[in-house]
Amino acid sequence: MEHQEENYNTFNNEQKQDTNIALYSSFSIVMFSIFFSSLFGAYLLRSNLIAVGNKEAANRLSIFAFVYFIATIVIAMIPNPPVPILSMVMNWIGGNLLAYYFQKQLIPEYVLHPKKPILKVLMVSLLISLVLVSLLVLMMANK
């Protein structure tokens, strides 16, 4: 009986320890998806999955995110001329899929985790976006 109680306490302590891991919030995942791209939101969710020890799901999610990103580009470029709001809508859909479907399925206890700060990821995302926009402006200026 004492051994079973010890196992139960060990399990509860491990479970409490797991919920102390800070994770990016669903709101952050959706917002990064909308304003940057679904790849950025997928990066946040992938980080969450790795933090909780689900590397296999993180790898599968990366494949889904890449395919979804390509689909977003193709769909947004179908109209002639391309419609930028279409890519934002696709990113919104992708962010909601990531945050409210995949995260809910793969990390059911995500709401119990403390929120991870986004400042560092936001700065890196802004820097990447700035570089890409600068390259685009340079390319258009050389035409």
C-alpha cells in the first residue's frame, strides 16, 4: 500500500512539474500567424510541443505548417492581381487551427501552463520581416 501511495505521489509531482513549463499562449500563436505567417505560429506551437516532450508531434506539425504555408501562397496568388487580404484570412485560419485544434489535441493541459513571454520571438520575427521587406523593395527598385 505504501509503495502505491509513493508511486501516486511521484506521478502527481511529475504532473505538477510538467504544468510549470511555460508555453506560448493560443492568442500568441494566432496573432503571430496573422501578422507574420502561419509558419511563425507553427514555430510557437512546435516550441510548446518540444517543451512538453512531444518531439514526434512537433516534427509532424512542421510538415503540416510547411504544406499549409505553400497552400496559402498558391491560394493568395490565384486572383490576378493577388489579393493580400486573402493571405491574411488564410493565416488567420491556420493560426486558429494551430492554436485551437492542434494545441488542444496535442497538449490538452495547455491552459494550466504559465504563459511564455513573446518579446524575444517578436523581435526576431520583426527582424526577419524587415529583412524580407527590404529585399523585396530592393528587387522592385532594380526593375
